[in-house]
Amino acid sequence: MKSAVTICLLPEARQGPFVFHDGLAAACQVAAQLGYDAVEVLAASGQTFPVTELQRLLAAHGLQLAAVGTGAGWIKHKLHLCHQQASVRTEAADFITGIIDAAGACGAPAIIGSMQGCFAGAVSRDKALDLLADSLATLSDKASRHGQTLLYEPLNRYETNLFNRQADAADFLKQRSLHNVRLLCDLFHMNIEEADSAAAIRAVAPHIGHVHWADSNRQAMGLGHTDPRPVIACLREIGYHGYLSAEIFPLPTAASAAQTSIESLRKVITVVTAITAITAVTAITT
């Protein structure tokens, strides 16, 4: 498993749950100093995404790009894929396509979270799910041309009324034959919606493409009441080798949030590794 930390390039999301908000250069430097493997970026748009600058910074600091978020389409422009107006849905898909292309140029997948939207008004749930499936199929095909999957993130009930639980989202992907779409399991949202986050992860193991490493209060792991040990043990058990990315509030400061997050990840992995080793030895000797 690999570590990542979030960078927000959208001024309108400055109060959002992203660690770094003051540019790529400073963020990449701190991420590298703390030992992160990668960064995850919230882009303002595909057209303004600084591909060349980011590629240079990643190479200079020995980092990878874990994923690129599309949330600016909702935050700034109120675009989403289930809007009752076809023109808005087209604009939303075009916005996401731009980010898919920019992310693909840097070897990373794009994330669809808030831009999935919700059903409301003239759009029934069944209609919204048809719209979502069609959009995910088209957009994941575009991602595949870059050798990437598309990441779909179930959100909590206060942010969408489409899919809130991992199993429901996984069933939807299977039923609609969305083979190039993977789930983004966000531990903050899961803390609200899942009775047992580790069990929920185990149940959708073949579909997982990315994990957001966040505590119950959306601060760095260790500052809320989530017990991350069962989650890490489960991820090891299912052979997950992807990123655990800190999409958290920069509290009390960005630097301290980033440091607490990666230290918590290292500590939990160490503890789980030790427990696993002890359990294995005990099993052999009994």
C-alpha cells in the first residue's frame, strides 16, 4: 500500500477537506520531505491543469500522481451527470473528460465524486441511475485510452442520494457492466454509512481502486474515533496495493495534518504487521 496527500488547486474550495492549498511546488516539497509516495490533486479544470509543471515537480521530488479530482465542476459550476437538463449533463461530461485527459497525461485516474449528482425533480432515481451508468460507461472508455480506470466514489447521504454504501455501488457497477470503473472507498463517508468499514471493504474487494485515508471527523487519522487497524488488516488480506490518500482538513495546520496522517498510516501498518506475524507463529506452534 502506498501513501498520498491531497493538493487543492481551486480557490473556491479553500475551506474544503484538502491538505495543501498554496500551490503545487510547496506542497510537493513537503509531501516528499514527509515521505509520501504520491499526491492527489483537485484540479480547477482540465484546460488549466498544469501538466508540465506537475510532471517536473513529481520527477524532481520522486513522487507519483495518485489521482485527480473533478469536484470543481460541481463546486464552481454546479455541473453534475444527473441534471435534468441535457445541456448541463453534456457540459458536465465535457468537464470531466478534460480532467481525464489531463490526469491520463500524468499517468493517473480521475475521480467522480460530487459530480455524480443526485436525483431530484423531474429526474427519478431510475432515470438518474440510467444517466449515471451511461456517463460512467462513456467516461471510463475515455480513461481506458490513457491506460487508466475511472474512480467512482460513493458519498454519504448528505451529499448524494444515489449510492452511499460500497456494496450497493459495486452491485451497480456489475449490473451495468462498468468493467473499467473502480470504487473509491472514502473512510470518512464510510464511517457515516457502513456498520463495519473493514467488512464493507472485504465485500467489494475486486472493485476497489483507491482509498481516502480520513478519520471520522475528516481530520487526519488519529484525531477522530475511527479504529483503522481492521481496515488496514482487511486491505492487506485482499491484496490491495493502491493508494491511501489523505483527503482531510488541514487542521490544525496543513503541515501538521500531513505529518499526522502519514505517521498514523505507518504506525497502523506496523502494528497490523506485528499482529499478523504473532498470529502466524501462534498458529504454527499450536
